[in-house]
Amino acid sequence: MAHENKNTRKTLLRHLIVGVFSAFLVYLFYLSYSAWGVQPALWPDWRADHPFWRAWAHAAFVLLFLALILSPMAILWESVKRFRSWRRELGIWFAVLSFGHGYAIWDRWARWDIATLFGFEYFEEAGSYVLLRPEVGIMNMMGLVMAPMITLLAVTSFDRAVKILGPSSWKWLHGTLIHVIFYIVMLRGVLYLFYFFQVTPPDWRVYPPIWFLFVFLWMGIIVVLLQSAAFAKIVLRRINRKQKAGILKNSAVVITAIMYIMPMVLLTGIVAYFDSRALKEPPFAAEQEHVVPEDSAESFEMILHSDGRDIYFWADNLDSEPYFRQMMEMDGETILDEIYRYSERTLYVGELDDNSEIVWSAIENIAPEDIGILEISNGPGVWAAQYGPGEHQIQLPEGELQVTIISEGEAISEKVFEIPPEAELDSGGR
């Protein structure tokens, strides 16, 4: 009984350590995408929920990585053997973070709608569903396929499950499913981190940098390298016990080990090759920087009403010398104010500080495309031209959006784009 109590306390302590480590990872990943190395003012939507669900996914992958490398490392290095038993806790918390990621997607992206979860939207005019976001459907379908496998691994990660299934069956189950999950995660990660966030037509939007891309790929390569090396060591040791291995046998083992790592090498090679040659900036000549679509308003004023927030937009001369302002209010209080002045190539940002006061800062040398002028033209600009002044309900992939268009095609007063005196910044001339 005392031995069982000691083991229980040891297991609980391990879960506590891995749980705290997991929470720390989620927090660090969240910070890295919402604050570190990213200028949130240039991508206002980057401060929404995107960093939140991405943080859960990245942290879960770190735990999967650690769980997968412990066994081969224990075979290659004797000193690592004492950490091998931590795989169980790492696997269970990998499942916890994976389902945390899944719930974040379901709650904050799909908003409890199955059609949205898989990239569909119902159009009453057509009386059927339309696939608007195929990439979202692909990603979430992969996640759905992995969910039962992750669940099965988690619920069988206990001694009682080993006794019920038998050691050999239990090892086969966990050894098979964990590698299937690993390769699905690698494919899903490459699609998400590389293919879905590239500069693509027609809007040529430039996304914030995804620093985890090549870290993620190298972690995948390390996993298969260690497993391949451990495999070669076990086979060669067994052969040498029976008889001295010849060149032919050694070569066969080495070739087998190399073929084992080839899927990850090919995957990484393809990504690295095209990443070095892929378009990084919108392909516009200097004189074409500010081209506005024909069906977009060059000047407009509107208010977006979303999730208890009012977002005010003012845009003027989008086709030539764009001036733009976005102000966000919640419960009648301003929580964000951004003013872009083309004459200064500067974005002024007013944000709430810890004392609930607006504090201003300036980001210089900002081109219009850096603040997403094309996206503004293709979104609010098109709505203004299409619907005209008045109250409107606009159907989007994420759901219905209430919009109040105040003016369209009329020049906006220069006072709108003046920097507030309290900003104590040189506003220059227009």
C-alpha cells in the first residue's frame, strides 16, 4: 500500500510539473504572436483570437515532440533512460492541449456552427451550402481525424489499460497511433504555416511572420533522425551478437534507416526550396501601389458593429494619397485609435495603457500596402460602393455583420486625420 501511495504521489507530481510547463508554453507562444516581433497596429485582426488557438497547437506539438524523442534517446544514450517514463505524462498533456486547441477553434472560429467549422456557409438565395474556405475545411478535417486517435491514446495511458490489453497489444496500439498522429500533424502544420499564409492574389495580403515554421520542420526532422539512429543501433547490435556483420548487412541497415527519414527530408526540402523563391511582397510597381479596385469607393465613412464593439472607419483618396483612420469603441469608450497619414508615411496608434488612458505612439516609414490598403478597398471600400449610405446586414464567412455606411464618394474632412494634441507628436502637413 505504501508503495502504491508513493507511486501515486510521484505520478501526481509529474502531472503537476508537465501541466505547469504546458501552461507556460501556451502563454509564451501566445505572447510571441500577440506581442513579440509583431507590430499589432499593422495587423489589427492579429490581436483577436488567432494567436490564442495557435498557441495551444504549437505548445501541444512541443509535448508530442518530447514524447517521441525520449524513447530513441534512451536507446542511444544510457543517461536518458531515467526520463523515459515521462512519456506517459507528456502524452496525456499533449491530448489536453490538443483538445484545448480544438475547443478554441470550435468556440472562437466556428462559433458552434458545424458548417463554418468545415469552411461552408449557407446561402438562403441558393438554398444550399457553399464552400467558401476550403483550406479551413482541410485543416479541421485533419483535426477531426486525429481526435479519436488522441483520445484513445490518452484513455489507455494507464497501468490498468496495459493489463487489460496486454503489453504487446498496448505497445502496438501506442506505437502505431502516435506515428500516424505525428505525420498528420506534420502535413497539417506545413499546410497551415506555409501554404495558407503566403502572399496570394487577388488582394496580395502580406501576413505577419510565422517564426515557428522552420523550428517546426527541424523538430520533425530531429524526431525521425533519432528514431532512425535508434533503429540502426538496435538492429546492428542484434546482428553483431549472432555473428560479425559484413559490409552488405551494415549497408542494408543504413539504407533502411535513411529511407525511414526520407519522408521528412523530402517534405522539408520542398518547403525550404519554394519558401526561398516564393513571393514575399506584393508585385506592384511604385506607381501602382495604391490601385483601388473598380468596384471600390475611394472615400467613405462607416461603422462596423461586432461583438459589442463599434469600429469606425474613415478613408480618403485610397486611389492616390490614402489617408485612413480606424477607431474602436467598447461600451462607448475608445480602446484603440489608428491614423495613417500618407504625407508622412506614418501610422499613429493610440492604445489603452494600464491606467485606462489612451497613449499614442508613431510607426514611421509605413507604405500604404503595409497597413492593408488593398484589403480595406476590397472589404469596406467595396461595401460602401455596393450598398451606399444606410444600415446594412452584410453576409461574411464568419457570419452576418451589421454595418452603418455614413458616406460614400465624399471627401472626408482633414480634421478627422489630425493627430490629437495630447499625442504630443508632430502631425506634419497634409
